[in-house]
Amino acid sequence: MIQKYVFGDPIRTEAVVSRIGEGDSLRYFAVEETEDGRLIFSRALSDHDVLYGLGETVRGINKRGWIYVSDCTDETSHTEEKRSLYGAHNFLIVDGADRFGVFVDAAQKVTFDCGYTDPGRLTVTVEEGGCVLYLIENSGLREIVREFRAAIGRSYIPPKWGFGYGQSRWGYVKEEDIREVVRRHRDRGVGLDSVYLDIDYMERFKDFTVDGDRFPDFADFVREMKEEHIHLVPIIDAGVKIEKGYPVYEEGVENGYFCKNEDGTDYVAGVWPGRVHFPDVLNPPARKWFGRWYRVLLEQGIEGFWNDMNEPAMFYSGKHLREAEEELRGLNLDDMDVWGFFHLKDIVMGIANRPEDYASFYHRIDGRMVRHDRVHNIYGTGMTRAAAEAFEELSPDRRILLFSRASSVGMHRYGGVWMGDNQSWWSHILLNLQMLPALNMCGFLYTGADLGGFGSNATEDLLLRWLELGIFTPLMRNHAALGTRRQEFFQFGREEDFRSMIGLRYALLPYLYSEFMKAALTNDMMFLPLSFVYPEDPFAPKVEDQLMVGESMMIAPIYRQNASGRYVYLPERMKMYRLRSRDSMDEEVLEAGHHYVDAALNEVLIFIRPDHIVPMAAEGGVFAEQVDSENLRLLHFAEKRAVYDLYDDDGVSRDVTLEGHLRRIVVER
Ligand code: GLC
């Protein structure tokens, strides 16, 4: 059962799409309204309560013991003390003596104090402006998620090629850089479906332009790549460069489609291209206008995009930069003591992404001017919605790949998310794993992290271990920042191992695509904490580094440097496969309980449940379309009779249903 409770006069986020009845009196939480208009919902937590959810956040699967702030932020360092990342995913499940889900539908900042201030209390604070609270009660954890997901609408479905391997790097600047990457994969028989174009493909970082010197005939280049079965995926940033004669800028100004200052002039911020305006994607006509600009690239053969800097990130605001300059001038540079130095640092460090700046510009919503901080968390959603709605018109028959950095619940209908600027750290493999089920709970099924890590320098072993998790994530992309060590597989020695590992992704594609589609079409999760599948198992909620992937298997990746094995908990008897490649593996049946299992650097472990099947493509394939889901090899643990319904489709049609797309596979002993 799902019921809603309205507090104040909240902005409509459009996160929930079905009609939900209003409850009488709020259960589970005490509610208080402060004098300054904030809402505080709180309840006691017992020692046994476990908290799941909150999507893309730092720390574990059980969110207890930290404070998380939904306040979409361009955060470049995902360390434990951070409270906000790029998403605002306000859905949480409390599992204990009471079991329920709560969704805080609000466009402004929301703080979830999950036993940080007081270990025995959960306190949710909603900044001024009101909210709609949804409470969901159902028989189990997974059922609560399904009911919530039914209310927020079907998750985005990408084209099948979006499940292939992608190579990306901030720093591929010209055609030849990309040809070289493709050649190196193809020559060595390493799978690849896409190469991503970061900001350098544009002319002076202007959205919807292509630099003519670096890409003299872009449409032709896109065609050349397609002949190699490679999709180019350009980045689009939120800020529109202020430049006379640039049509996106000119049209936006002329029609009043940019965010405004209080006095009605266009708001100025600084991002990659220098001074920019932000398209007012929360205003329907402006959203429609911005979305239609994607046409320029679609017409040149592009079929996928990643939307970035849409928190929106600001290096500086036009107004504050001048103030900061004044303040800097006021410093005594001839004799600077420690306090002066700290002050200098504060001035400089405080220029980007300032809360005061977010509270100083406006959107036009339903005929009213609404201050940005009141709707901050739905801006990235607005941008991605702009693109997705345009694609429905511009590409009515074919799916377009689309994922975003900033997001809120509701955006899951329009696109996926990548997990932003992580680092080449071992701990970030685990963080990648822990975010997966939490994002799935909020509807984000198409997701993945920058494999190998975005910031910092990757090593061969780190990349290989990370790929051993990445081969399971729907978005499987190796991406890195400008200035970091190059981390394409061919930069390292173990060529055979990389080929085999990426080959395993293509081998597992029939199963992974099937599980993704079933999850999307039934509002289910693809990655689940063990406790969602084994609710009676008292140890399952304590497992923070293993996941169920779809209905047949569990994974337990290695995420520690120099480890040649790990502890694994089995909630039931399972068959472990130690996979080295599609053709080289060994298997062993393990009893329920705790085990230490070895896994060399080139080995990935999967655990199959009793009477379950993981179908694998029997033959090789170096791009998704080449994977033959008819000719299968079955990894299974059939004790009596194992059944699997394999979903498959043409990989591009938008209108899909389970019906007519399932094929039953049976293994009998
Ligand atoms: C942001 C993105 C990153 C991208 C970079 C340059 O940091 O998160 O993925 O490479 O901008 O566009």
C-alpha cells in the first residue's frame, strides 16, 4: 500500500506518475515544522533497524551511521566525509520491527540524518517549501521497491549496443585519436561498441557544435565508425556559451529561455566555455527548445549522448567573481600570516558552486518566477528530460542512448546515470558496487561507474579487478580525466586477460540484457542486496560487498590491492564458477555459509543458485550486435530442474513488452 501526505505547498517535481491516495495521519514519523519553514520528520531507530536506499551516495549498502544531503553537487572527490554527490534520490527503506519505504518528494535540499547526530534516530529535514511524503508498506523489501517503482514509472531502456564496452577519455581531441583507439581494440579482437566524445570535440566548448579543424566531416566520420560497428557518444553540457552569432545563444536570449537574475536579465555563470547562460529546462517551452537542439547531432548520425555539468556545476558566477577579486585585492600580500593565508584559500576555494549563487537566479515555472535553490535538485532531470522528449519526436522508432550526471527520482524514466568523477582507488570499486542496488531502488537501472577510475592514476591490476565488476554493470565504460595516466586496456601488458575479461561481458550479454529488461518491464531491481532475496537469513543484511545479479546469480568481486581471494558468504548452497574466459572456467559446489575462495587476477567468480541457469553466448562477438543469443552455453546448477526465461528483442525498438520476447530454457537432471 502506498499513501501520500502533503506538507505545505510543494513544487511539482513530476517524480510520481500514478495517482496515489492521501493518507489520514502520518505513521512512523513525528513531524515538526520549524519557524523558518523547514519540515523535520523523525523516528527512533532500534539497534536492529537497517536502512536501504538513497541512490548515489557515499558509504555502504546499509545507510545507517552517516548523514546524507540531497543537494546535487559537482563533487570531484567521493571520500567518506562527503554528504552530497550528483543525485537527489530521496527514497529510503527502514527494515526492522517496522518495515516501510519512504519517498520525500521535494525539489529542494533534503537531509537524511541516518543515526549520525544520534545513533538511535532517523531525522529527515526538508528545507523551506514543503514536500509530499509517500509511505509504502508491503510484504517484503523487494515488494516495497516494486510498489514504489510502479508509482514513479518505467525505467529508461537504452539500445542494446549501450550494453557493449565503451572506451572514453577526456583528451581524445581529434578523429585520429579515436581511430587509434578503435584500431587497437579491433586488431586485438577486444570487444568495443562505443567511443565517447568529451568536451574537446566541440568548437570552443559550445553545445551542439563540432570543431571543424579536428573533425572536418563529422557525419562522414560517424559513418566510418558505424562501419566498424562503433557508436560515437558526444557529451552535452548544461551551460550555453555567451557568444554573438552562436545560434543557441541567440535563440535562447531572444525567446527568454535562459535562467534569470532577479531583475529579469539573463543569469551569467562560468563553466568550460567561459561565460554561459543556463537553459531554463524547468520551463516547458524552453525545455522543448533545448531538446530540439540535439537534432543537430542526430542528423549527423549520432545515436547517444551523455549530459554533464547539469547540477548545474558552476566554476564561478558572473557576479561573485568580481566580489572575490575585490576581496583578494584587500589582502595584505606583503605580510600574510596564517589567518590571511586561510582567508585567501577560502576566497579562492569558495568561488565554485556557491550556495549563495544557487539562491540568486530564477526559473519560470507555471507562470511564476521560482528561485533556483527551491528546485535545484530537479535541474539535471529537466535537462535530460529535454533530450529524451525531443528523441521521442526525432527518433520515434529507435532508442537513443542517454545518461546524465545529475539526477533526481523521475529522471530514471528519461535516461541512466553514470556515477561521476570517481578516482582510481581500490575503495571506489566497492563504492561502485554499493551504489548499484541503491540506484536500482530509485529506478536507475542503466548505470555504471568510470571503470579504472576517473581521477588519479590507474594501474593494470586495478583496472582488471574493476572490470571484473564492470562486466556486470549495464553501462560498462572505461573513462578517465585529462592529465591522468592513460588507462585503455592496451596501455598495459596483460592483453590476453583484458581480451578475455571484456569477452566475458559479451558472453554474458544474453543474460545481462535479459535481466535488465525484465527488471525494467516489471519495476524490479537488477542488482540486489542479499537481504532482498534471502529475507529470513539473519546474516544477509550484514553483507556489504556481494550482490545478487538478476534471478540466477550472486557476485563477489575482489576490490583489494594484491588480494588473491576473499571471504564470501553463501546464503544457500551454490555452484561457484571461476571464469577466466568464455572457454576457460572451473566449477565447484559450495555449501551455505562462510568461505574463503581464491581468485587470481584474471579470474572472476560467479555463484549460481540451485536450479538456476545463466545462459552465455557460446561464440565470440566483439560488438553487441554480433552476440548470438540463439547459440547458448548454459552455466547452471540444476539439482533437479532448472528453468530460465530468456528475454531478447531487436535491441532498438521503443515499444517493448515481455510478451512475445521470452524463450524458455530448461535443464533437467
Ligand atoms: C566532468 C565529467 C567528466 C568529464 C569532464 C570533462 O568532470 O564528470 O566525466 O570528463 O567533466 O568534460
